[in-house]
Amino acid sequence: MRALVLNGAKSGDDDLRAAEAALERELAAAGWEVGAVLLHRIMLAWCTGCFECWTKTPGECKTKDSAGDIARAMMASDLTVFLTPVTFGGYSSPLKKALDRLICLVSPFFQRIDGEVHHRKRYDRYPSLLGVGVLDEPDGEEERIFSTLVERNAINVHAPDHASLVLYHGTGRETAETLLRPFVERFTVRESA
């Protein structure tokens, strides 16, 4: 089982490093091979919206930077984790930039899913999705928005399963591991079946 952690921490955000360490520890303990990308440290251009990844070079962005590596790693994983500070209920700018560049993973054509119009799959298999957000303090509205965003992204990237969790700044490693454990177990059981 392979997991990919896309860490959307901004420079100096040590709380996300602690959350990433707790997540990697729990995944490794459950038998996962874990790869992590600290997005603000890699070369990643913004999506230009040219849509050539849909038409001229299907499945591949024309901009040659780390986005292609991220897309390949995501598709080779069984679980992708979006780890991010929660910003107004959404993702950090480094994570959002990376996700925009992953539109190459879906088809430009549409289908109906539960009565809604979404892009068709480009590939037969997609990884499950876990969203882990970090907030300064509890905020029910931001947590609800974050959970909804993860759910909607899971539909868009055809994730077979998804979940979300919000941690708070200052959450210790042991507490973070305890909170993450049921989510890791859920995805481990799914992949082991």
C-alpha cells in the first residue's frame, strides 16, 4: 500500500510538520509505504488554464516542472493525503496550486454522478483521499467548509473513498497520532480487502 502526502504548509509552519510526522508514523505502523512532498519547497508553476493537458498532451501538462512527478506519484498511490493549514475553510495556496495542476488526471468530457455533472475518469484506478486540515482553534464553520471541500474534490478526482479531519495548532504528536489512527485504519482495511 502506498500513500502520498501533499504537504501544503507555508514556510515556517512547524505545526504541519508535526502533523505530517504523526501521519507518516501512523501510516508506516499500519504497513504503508509513505512518500511526502513539501510543496512550497519544489518548483511548481501556476496552471495557465491552457487545457492542453486535456487536448494536445492528454494526461500531461506542457509545463515541465514538478507537477508531472506529483501527478504520477498520486496515480501510483492508493491513498493521497491533502495536508494543509485551513484558510477560510479551504486549502493553502501551495496545495491549491498543486491541485490546479492535477486537472490532467481527469478527462475533458463529462458524465453525471448522482445527478451532477463532473469530468469523466481518464484512468481506470484512482487513489482514496484524506484531507487533514490544521486550524489555530476550533471553528465549526471553517471545519464544515473544509470537510465539504474534501468531499467535493474526492468526487472530482474519482476517489473510491474519502475522509477529512481537522487538527488544531499545538496538538501534540501523541494526540495527533491518536486522532489520525482511525482514519489510517479505515484506509488500511479498505486497501487490504
